[in-house]
Amino acid sequence: DAGVIQSPRHEVTEMGQEVTLRCKPISGHNSLFWYRQTMMRGLELLIYFNNNVPIDDSGMPEDRFSAKMPNASFSTLKIQPSEPRDSAVYFCASSLDERRGSGNTEAFFGQGTRLTVV
Amino acid sequence: QKEVEQDPGPLSVPEGAIVSLNCTYSNSAFQYFMWYRQYSRKGPELLMYTYSSGNKEDGRFTAQVDKSSKYISLFIRDSQPSDSATYLCASQRAGNNDMRFGAGTRLTVKP
């Protein structure tokens, strides 16, 4: 398996533009996470899905952010309109949640999308 | 206040030194504790995890959790230049799939 695949790797956009980040999780994984990483705030969980259903979106900073998972092999994170303070590295991660109530589930991260909003 | 606190460093040590990395957490419901390693311009990768309190050893790496004090530690023995990376601690509740990360400590091991 190629691991978690994110695209694009780099994105530079102007303030006010719409930005769409894409993620393909590892085949067979049923949980998907979107994280944002900055020097100031570290790695923050934005939203996570289980079996394509959003479970916790409390980390989504504003209504400008939205995430979808139309099927088990694809997810998007959209920012509309984008602002300079959205500049960060956005990571997607996936894991297999066996829901047995015990046992750690390792999350596998993609390479990230480095977003710069100017 | 973040649920997991970690000193971002940076930390610089000579090759062969023992490295101690630490985190504290605030949520008593956390049961799983992980250390991820992140090389420059890469995604984090799981290094070790422990369940509840106790120690876990894997080669040169030892993870410790003290739930009474809500303290998480990672020790690296005989540190190597290839250990230079950012180390992130993370915590997770049992039966819950999302992790909360510390800020990450940037470590440099100088030859």
C-alpha cells in the first residue's frame, strides 16, 4: 500500500480564494483524521470521520472550514474564503478502528499539504 | 489550556547522550499514550505507545507513563544523529479513536 496520499503537496493562494485539500486513506482503514500543524499551536485535530461519518468536528476553527468524506477512499478539506492565518501544514491520517473498546489504533499520516495564503 | 502540554525546545545534545523528553496531560480519561517522530517535511510516524501507567522499552527507546502525576516521558539512550527529529507525545481515551498531541520537541543530535 502506498500509505496515506495527500494532494497537493504545496499550495499557494491569494486571500479570499477557495482552497481544497484532498486525501486518500489507506485501503481498509475506517477512520480518517484532518490535522493542522503550525509552529505556534503544534498539531491540532480539526475533524475526524469513522466509517465516512463525521464524529467530532469541534476542532474546525470556523465556518470557513468544511470537510467531507463521500466514500471510504476519499476525503476533502475545504477553506472558503481562505485567510493568511490559515497558512499551515495540513495532515490527513487514517487508522483501523476495530471498536472493541480496547487496544490502541495506530494512525498513519500522509506527507501533508503545505498551504500558504498570501 | 491544551490537553497535552509539551516543551517545544529546541533540544540539542551530543551523540551518545541520553535524551529525556517529557509531556504532561490534563484529561484523566486518557488511557493510551504515544510518541510520534516527525522528520523535517514529513508526516509523523508512530514510535512507541503505552497503555496506562508503566514502562515500555524498545531498543534504545523507553517510554514511561505516570498516571498519578499525568506525566509522559520518552528516553533515548546512546542518541544518534539519525534521531534528530521532532518528537510529539499524544494521548487517547479508551474506546475513542482521536488523539490529542503535544506541541512537539525538536531534537538535534550532533555528531
